[in-house]
Amino acid sequence: MNSAVLSLGLMGLMSVVSWAQEANRDGPQQDYQSFKNLVYSQVGDRRLRLDLYVPKQEQSPSLIVWIHGGAWRHGSKRLSPRRVQEVIEQGYALATVEYRLSQDAIFPAQIHDCKAAIRWLRAHANEYGFDATRIGVWGASAGGHLVSLLGTSADVAALEGEGGSTEQSSRVQAVCNWFGPTDFLLMNRQAPAGSRLDHDAADSPESQLIGAPIQDNPEKSQRANPVTYVTADDAPFLHMHGDRDLLVPFPQSELLHQALTQAGVASRLYRIEGGGHGGPQFESPQARRAIWEFFDLHLRP
């Protein structure tokens, strides 16, 4: 694939997570405590870290965990104070997690890390003052893929890994999936007119994630597919996806939503008409209201 086209695609993937990539300058923290760079796991010499924000006025609040996007090879756990404040004002604690990127380790390292973070957070809930029994996850693009796996692969031994507090469960109680990929093998066929990212290329983000060209390795690709693990006891889902997304086709969310619904899992697909890979439509009052109504429904005591 043309390197310029690939760069364009990656720029798009990175731009959609500007929600999570704004400057990491702490603003006034009058209503929450922040704990930065907490080590939740260590793999070899690499220490994996998360940031935690806990509202001062809430007694044992539920926790929302943000997983960043960036094509599994870019991105950061950093959130702007404005975005942190949004979560705090809704009465939730917030954790933002880093994980190994695809240039450092191939799949399933990324989901191993995310599950390790959930286990560590659950083990330290009393210490930091949030409720270990009510944990929701939220992610965009590659982060949407990883939170979807968190929602469908509870108790799948091959995806658990060994990091974090292994005596704890990695199960989550609610999933907000923002335009995450599901079945890599179908992405080129589902792409709308105007899409210029070749997902089947040997150097595509999906191929780099599994460590091989996806079409030549269907078993590895399906191992990374959240649909593979859907069962009736999965967490409830809210999917939000633009129907003009040129990087992750809208039918990717349809596939997961349909599989969850058929299994009897609570799942809502929120179609952003005319929406792309993120953008202002995801910031509309209607979209934000849908997000918080979803988390309130499934995470409030």
C-alpha cells in the first residue's frame, strides 16, 4: 500500500482520539483527587501505568476506564482536565490506561494489559475509594476494539494474561464502544466509497496488530475478533459509530451488536448519521446524553 495513503489513514485514526489526546495539563482539582502513573503491571523491564481520578464528594463511586485509540500503535493514556471533569461531574471515578503497542508486542498483548489493569484496579478499589463491583469501560477506534474484547471475553483464559492482581476478575459491567473494529477480514469489503486505507495490506494496522497479513492468517484474525467470544453473560454494550466512517466501516459495529443481541445481551447501536471516524457529532448533547444514560443504567447502585 502507498505509504502516503497509510499515513493519511493513521492521521485519521489519531485525530479521532483527540478527545483523549489533549494537553496533559492539570487544571483546578477542587472536586477530585488525581493519582498519576500508577504501575499496574510489569512485563520484563516495561512498567505499565495508569492514571486515576476519584471525585471527592462521591461515596464509593463506580469506575469508568478509558482505553485510548490510535491504530494499536499510537496514542496515550493522557486526558485533558476538561475531559476528566466531564466524567467526574457525572459522579464517576475515572482511570486511563496505557498498554503495549503493536510495534512493541503483537496481539494478545494489548488485551492482556487491559485485563491486567482491570484486575489491578479491582484489587486497589478500597485503597482509592471506588466501587470494585461496578466497572465500566469506554474506548474509541482501537480502544473501542479493546473494550469490546473486555466485554465479551471474560474468563477466556487465553486472553487473560498474567499481569496485575491475578486473584481478581477482569470482568466489566458495561461497555461503551466507539467505532471499534471487530472482524478485520471484512473491513475492506465493508468500506464505504472514499475509503483509502487497505486493511488487507501486510503493513495495515490490523496486520501489524496480529503480526502477519490478516487475510493469510484468518485464525489469528478471528482470535482478535470480539464476536468470537460472545456469550449470554456478557456485559451490556452501547455502540456509537458514524455511518460515513472511512477508517472503520459502520458494519463492524453492526456485526458485534447483532451477535450480542442474538445471544440475549443488552446492546444498543447508536448510528451517527453522516458521522465519520469521530468528530463533532459525537460531542452533540444527544450523543453525550446517550452515553451517560447508558452508564447510569448499568453502573449506578
